[in-house]
Amino acid sequence: MKLRTKMLKPFRKVPVLNAANVLLVENEEHLHSRLADIIVQNEKDVNITVRLARKLPLPVENQDSRPRIDLVVFIVNLMSERSVQSAEQSVRYLDSGFFLGKVCFLVTGARCLSVSSTRLLTVRKMASSLHCPLLFAEDQTSEGVIAAAVRLLGILKVAAGLVPFATGLSLNSVTHCILPSDLEQNLDSPTC
């Protein structure tokens, strides 16, 4: 019963006209503040609010003052096993309504040769099973962070209902991660 009160629900509050709210969840706290700054700076027509969290659940005592969350982004650093585990545990605190176009995963560190392929496979399986987009970002350069922020801003606008004739669910249908059936046998060929 306690889990229900900690569960983050997508449609608990009424949306605000010409506004969007994104929750960036990152255990490492390495990238989410830079992304937040760029997302807010790059949007002039819509009032964007970015919330930052290390993990879910969010504190229950702030539940009434918390704005409606239009998009939850799990930032996963493949260099850290703790980052992958945190994302796996945090997903459990989202109401199933979020998986209708209001969640995506942003992966960093995929280019590093020392990254375990099992971590990448774990994140891909999670994104695939939840029918969520899986984005890859280069967090070592400012250009890579800007590119990731612009992609997230586009997804956020759709998830918040600010793009005419587009919904988060329709966006999910063309961008969600599909896990090929033979990938579990062959970990050396990541395609997403």
C-alpha cells in the first residue's frame, strides 16, 4: 500500500497552457544539470520547467506542490553499474500511464571500449520491454550535450501535447527500442 502513495502518476494534475515539465533522473548527477540549462535556454515559445532527481520515488511530502510531469528521462551512464541499477529500480515507481509516450532513456558512455556489453543489453531490454525510446548521447563534448538536449526538447513538446497532430504514443510507435530476438545470443552487434 505504501508503494501506491510513492508512485508518480502522469495524469494526476491538469496540464498548463503553453507549458511543459520534464523530470531528469540521473544517479550520477553528471549530465542532468547541463541538459537542464540547455533545454531551458533553447526554448523561447514554451515555458519549460526541468526537475532533477537522483532516483525515484520522489518525496511524498512535496507531492501537492509538484507540477504535472510530462516526460521522465532516465539518464544512464554505461560506465557505472550503479547507474543502470538505479534506472531499473526507479522505473518501478512510475505509474503505467507514463509508458504511453512519457518516458525515454538517454544513454551515455556507449562509445567507451571498456563498457560492459551486458549493461548496454540490460538498458536495451528495459527500453524495449517498456516500449520507450532509447537515445544515445555523447556527454564528453558540448556539441553532444546540445544535440541530446535538442532531441529531448522535441520529445518533451510532443509528450506535453504542444505539437499539433502528434502524441507521445504515436511518437513511441516510431521511436521505441526494438530488441532483435538474436541479440541475446550475439552481444557484439548492438543496433537500436
